[in-house]
Amino acid sequence: MCEIVGIVGQQDPYWLTAMYEVSKHRGPDDYGEYRDTKAGVSLGMRRLSIIDLDGGHQPMSNEDGSVWIVHNGEIYNAQEIRPRLLASGHRFRSSHSDTEVLIHLYEDEQEAMLDDLNGMFAFVIYDRLRKILFGARDRLGIKPLYYTQHPGLFAFASELKSFLTLPFFNREMDMSSFYHYMSLLYVPGESSIFKGVKRLPSAHWFIYDLSTRVLAVHPYWDLDFQQTEDRSEEEWCEQIRTGLGKAVKRWMVSDVPVGCSLSGGTDSPAIVGLLAENGYPNIKTYSLGFAGKQEQEFNELPLARQVAARWGTDHHELIIEPEDILRDLVRMVWFLDEPYGGGLPSWYIYEFMSREVTVGIVGTGGDELFGNYGKFRCYESGGSAQVGMTIRQLVDMGGNSARALSRLAAFIASVAPSRLVGARVRRHLLRFSDIVGNPLMYNYFHTWYYLSDETKQQLIYTGNHHGPISTANLLQQVYETSNANNIRDAIAYLDIKTQLADEFLLVTDRFSMAHSLEARVPFLDHTFVELMFQIPAPIRIRRNDPKYLLKKAVRDLLPPELLTARKRGFIIPISLWLRNSLRPLTERLLAPERLRRQGVIRPEFYDRFVRPHLECKTDCTWQIWAALMFQLWHLVFIEEKSTSIPSFSCQDLC
């Protein structure tokens, strides 16, 4: 893994160095720079050595120095591509560097090279002859890439914090991003929390023309729900078992020690089982748990322990306490770059793993491929309750009876029982707003997200932003691009493009790299992902047991208790801790007077959410946690204007 950075335009020499040094944690093993002063191009990197430890120094060039690259990630089929490049006449300096494969593949295929790649990556190539920068990000968004443009300048980086070192950078919040954050607990889409900084979306490439200073961004891949195949359930189980086994094998390639995160669920235990079944020796596994009596509903250690015992792994367990959060929370905020209000335990599992290994295999992605906690039920059951509307109501909202009847028919089709959702007809995926009161959006948005647009309009200042901001509309726009035939696939698309890419993979990247650990996600091997969406949705996902098919495919690899265990989110017991160990911090940072001075969240937020929760009158855990984590982010990045890891902790703030 690496931190990659670059600047185009008139610049001071120290800018580039400062950009990659602030993210030294991403690459403690090596660093490098390339500068073309005449063209005003500079590239820099910090390297965490994983593949070809001696021969992978970056920036790296082709034979004549006309093409240069900085690359973050791993290409798992690089050694399959290399012989083809050798046959076409390319000469390699390294023994097996995947980065050098990228250079020569670009020389042969330019933008089309992306179709050949299997892996997780973000890279930028400087082509001196074409006078362009060409950059790309992997299909699922596993590795990050940010960019910013200012008059006469273009800069890119793996982490947002690299831009904080640039003297021209303005730390102005993007209020739309914050507004969405308060519903989702993460910042979604292309915009970052800072105005003027964007993310290159997953499965996209860009070209920045050095002559015209014009940036063009293009997609190169997307999920395809139109290639489903007719197979029996047993045949699909065999396909899952084989496909996941191949993905795990590909993603184990490493020249450094590898370990596995192990939970009490299905995904990471399946990976461990596949490794053991295929003869990988001395598998190291790492699990996280809680000791408190009230925290046992969150504790997965007993189940994970059964998996470790089944396969005889070299197993390690870690217990975390509330005091650990108070000690580390400010550091987490710094490494995250952007506000984040989700669960935080992966910080500790990556820290734990990094003591012994440099690569960690995790189960991220399995939920999104197999029903993601059953989110589609918000449509199939919650929406069905709305079918009882009278024709008079539909006429009132539709303007005329013909239109109302048409909309009712579409609505009934879209919320049909699950046995009908799988019928071989193309159903109309109606807009969330097609029915008065947005019942579809209401069920989905209000079940799975934390503040409605209406509540935010009451409690959040929008500054000088012109026009309404709607998180519902943002999700709607993504949902409508799915081109899916059914609700289950459409919701999978929405979650993969938003929560998976912008929350789970962002946190996986930031928290693992904070401890100089490379986290790998074999469930998101794109060939396996494509295979999973060839399975018709009613077979892939069961209504009352979304992971039924995956469990059946790996049943013999798992202890029986895991097959029936209740689904637990990988989270810390925040609700409990907000009322005790985190209470002083909450009362200080969300105090009405502080909110009034800050001018972002209205002071009424305290009486609406904080006070009732602290007095145990209601549960407002996630609304408070979102606001509290934002306050810590604001303190670190806006008030303190930090450009390095803060020296204070939450204990200092209480």
C-alpha cells in the first residue's frame, strides 16, 4: 500500500514532500519523488512494501522514462499479465512488481488497460508524450483517490489530509456533504467534506490535459443485473464455493505475513475455512470482544473461538473497554479525514493484527452481496401496507383517475410479495416520490438512516447554500441508475454504490493504513461480484434469511451455531457508553451554547435528542453519535487546523 500524491502547475518544491509526509503511516518503508519541472508535474509516494520488497520503488517509469506512475494497491492477476507483456517486447527491471505491469500495460492499451485488471487500486500515470495525467480507481472503490483544482493548479492524493499542507487550500466545509452525513453517518458521493475537493468515483478513470488544464472523468465498469442464469440452487452453491475459493486464493498473494480478522458471523469464518481447506498452514486469526455484562449482546468472541478451534488457527483475542475509546477517539477522527458516525471496532482489530502481520484479510462485502441485513424488506413489507389506499386518495394525489390507476398498478407490482418479485417480468422501479408521502422512501430511509430531511431542515443551518438539499433525492439518483429488474437488486446496487464504497471501504482503508496494515477484501474480487449478480435475486437472497445461499455453500466449513446465530453489527456498545463514560464529552461538545456559537447544528438539537437519551427516556444513540463525531472532526480540522496527529485526547476535553 502507498500514499500517492501529485501536483500540476507552478509550485514550491516543498509542497509535494509535505503532502506525502503527512500520510507517512500509509507507507513507512520507502518514499520517492519524480519531478518534471519544465512541465510543472511532480509525483510523490510513501510505500508499504507488500509485493517485490526490493524492486517496487516508486515513482516508477517505463524503459525510456516517457511514462511514470504512482500506484496504491495490489493487482492480483499481474503475474498472469506479465508474460503477455514480455511477449510483446517490454523489458522488466523488477522480478514481479505489479506496478511495473501497470506501466507496460498502459503503453499497450492506454485507458482500455482497466478491463484487464483484477485487484484493488488507485494509480496516476504521467504520460510525457501525450501531455496528460491518467488516473483510475478500482471497480468497487476499495482504494481512495481525491483531487482538487485551483486556478493554474491540479493536485491529487490518497487522503484528504494531504491537501491541508498546501498553502492555498481553504478549509471551508461543504454544507451539502455535512447535511447528508447527518442522515447517513458518512459523507456520500463525489463531494468531500471540504469544498473544492472531490473523490474519483469507484470504477472511473480521469484524464487531466496539461495543455488545456481540462479534467475529464469517465466510468469504465458497472454492476450488470441483466445476465442472470438458470441454475439449480445446488449448482449455484457450487459456483459460490468455487468462485469465493478462487478469489481468496488470488487475494492471498503476498511477500509479507498475512492474518485474518475473525468474527462470529458468516463472511470472515468462510474465508478462514476456505484457507484451511486448501492447506494454508499456520493461519493467524484475530477477534475482538467486550467484557462488560451489559455488552455481551455485542460480543462475538465465543462464536469466533469455535471457528478458530475447528481449524486449529493461531488465534488471538482482544477485549476493548470504554477507556480505550476515550484514549483513541481523537486519533481515529484524524485518520478518518472526514466526519464518520458509524462503528469503530475495526480500529482495534487492525491495530491488534499489525503487531504480527502486514496484510489482513477481512470479510467486508459479504453483506452487500447477500441482502445487506434485509433492507429490501422496507419495500416488500413496509410498502405493501400502503396498497390499501383508496382510489379517491390516488386521484387526489395523481390528478386524474387514469394516472392514479396506472401509478397504483406500478406500486403494487413494486411491492409484491417476494414470490412475485422474482417473476420473470421487468417490473417498473417507481420513484421513491411517486406515492404521496413517499411511502417507499419513508420505509427505507427512516428504517435505515438516522435523520430525515425534514428534521435536518429544522435542526441544521445550511449557510449560504441555495435551494433545498435532499439526501432522499441523492439516494434516489443512485437507485435509478441500477437498471435492475427487481427491488432486491436495486437496493443492492444502492448500497454498493453508497454505503459500501463511501463508508465501509473508506473506514477499512483509513483504519488499516493508520496502523500500516494492508486490508484485503476477497468478497469484493470483481469476478466474484459479477458471478453473484448472475444469480437471480430470489435465489441469491431469501426474505427471512438473506445469507441462506452463502451459508448453504459453506455450511461444512462453519460450526453449526454460526449458521443460526443472530446477525450482529460489528459495532461498539455506544448507547451504553454515551450514558456513562462518554457522557461528559457529549455534554460538553453538544452543549446548546457551543452549538449556538458554532452555527452548524442548531442548539435545539440538545433538548430534542441529547437530554432525553442521557435521561434514559428514549434511545437517540445514532443521532447523538453522528453529532458528537462531527464535533470532534470540527475541533480537529476546523478549530485547531491540525496538520498532524493531535496531541490531545478525549480525556483532555472532558
